[in-house]
Amino acid sequence: MSTYKSPLHEMSETTPTDYWNDSCAIDELSYGVEHGAVGATTNPVIVVDVLKKAYQDWDGRIKAIIREHPTATEDDVAWRLIDEMATKAAKLLMPAFEATKGKKGRLSMQTSAKFYRNAQAMVDQALHFTTVIPNLNVKMPVTAAGVEGIEEATYRGISVNATVSFTVSQALAVGEAVERGLKRREAEGHDVSTMAPVSTLMVGRTDDWLKVVANKRDIIVDPGYLDWAGVAVMKHAYRLYQERGYRARLLAAAYRNHYHWSEFIGGDVITTIPYQWAKRFNGCDVTVVDRMDVPVDAKIVDTLRDKFEDFRKAYDEDGMTVAEFDEYGATKRTLRQFIGGYAELCQMMRDVMLPNPDK
């Protein structure tokens, strides 16, 4: 019998680094679990992609939801669909959730990106999500209001997954907010040992934003350097998390190249990998060796810091204040995409509820 393990499976079994599937699609998550995945994540863009790939699997259920709730708006139908998608996907992760007493085996559900300025709305939606699945992380954006919501949700006993985050200063703000929430909860005598807060860095979107800046401002730099920006941010944040003992775990998201996986192997972190990238990594010859503590070439970091104010904002510990998070370019781009994805999802529900009579 073959003892071969795929690279992702090998990483999951031989290092502290966890692998999550970056989708709630059942076939894709099933593949992930087979190869060592112990978590999964969703967002509006992912949900739309799932529907586009497997609409036939959900068409009947969408129509049933509409019939069952005759006063529901397209928003209501969209969120009920998201709840049902989450319920199906979460079941695949329950064995890991139960085996680790809640530390792994969680599905991340994202609060509406439209709430990015409203902490209370995020918390209220997070509380609703706790009624949908037990093995839950709730995604909130690391905006000024999001930081407030992250602390409050943590205090309420909800394991968060901070998202729309690209910078060391955002990661540190999350670490501090989670600690405040945990300590408030502990002070009231509540057990927090089964909670599993997560702090995401969308490393590929950090790279994306610097490439946009380079084009907009006619900045010339070795193009290969721009593929290391998010890696440098993640490694810097990880070192600070280790030094400060934050209980949230860092998560690397938004894959653009193999560095966004291979450079984090060995760290006590999570890698949330889209299905297509997972297949690529499992078919590649990149070795599974510890690289998390290997620093990014100082020449690359120094060049990026010298050429890009936006990299200094991303990399430096004090690169931005919480009040400045909402204005960071990558934050605006990602929020617009997430809100747009939600709008597209609502449009899909509208087309079922109110078909276009002109077609």
C-alpha cells in the first residue's frame, strides 16, 4: 500500500501549519478534507462562484426558500441560502471540530461587507450565525468599526476571523482586540479554552495593491519583489504575534503564487487555499520544509519600503492607526469587491423571484 502523502497533507501532519479550504463548495471541501484540511471559509464572492459552478444543485432549494417565505426580500433569500450552504459545509468539518474540542474544524461565515462601518450590525449578525452552525468562525473586516466589533464578538464568546486585512498594523489591532475581548470574558468567569480566534492577512491582495500603486505612480522596481510584499508582512506580523503571545492565530489568504503557501510552512498559522491552488500545490515539487522563520531578503524589504509609502503602511508596526484602516487602498478595493459580490448574489435571487419578462 502506498504511503504517499500529498504536500498539503504532509504539511498538515508534520508541521504546526494548518490547511483550510477557501470555499464552501461541497466537492471542493471534500477534496480539502481528504488532503488534510481542518477548516473552510466563505465570503460573498465565493458563494456566487459556488452558485455559478453548481447552480443546478441549488436551483430547487432557492425556489423552495422563496415559496416557504412569501414576504422575504431578495436579501432575505440570499442570507437563507448562505445559511444553508454553511450548514452543509460545516457538517464535513464536524469530526475535526469534535476531535480537537473546537480548536479546529470550523467554517468561517462572513458578516455583510455593507456593515463595515457599523460594529453593532456586525455583532448582531455574528450572533445570528451562532444559531446556524456550532463549528463557527465569524468574519469581520478590519475597519475601524470592525475592530470594535471583533472585541465585542469575542467577549460574547464568538470565535472571530478578522478579514479585509493586509497590514501588520491591522493584524496587531486584531490581536489586541481579541485579547481585550477574551480578558473581559475571563473576568466574568467564562471558559475561553475552546475558542479559536483567527486574524487573516490577505497576502496576495497586499501584492495586488502595490502593483496597482506601481502602475498608477510609474514606480519601477524589480517585478519579482512585488511578489514578496505580502510574505514580508505576514512574517513580520507572525514574529510580533509570537513575541506578544496573542491567542489569535494568523491566517494567510488570497493566493497568487506558491510563496503564499510555501513560505509559511512550519509556522503556527493557517493557510486558507482555494481549490485550484490546492490542486496545484499537491501536484508540485515544492518541498514541505519549515520556512516561516526564514526572513525575506532584506534588500527586497528595504527596496519596497523605500519605493512605496503603501508598503511602509503595510509593513511597519505603526504603519497606520485604526482610524486610517478604512482609507487604505487594498481595504477599499476589497470591500468594493465583496459588496459587489453580495449585490450579484442578490441579483441572482431577484432573477428567480422576479424573472425579466422581456426575455
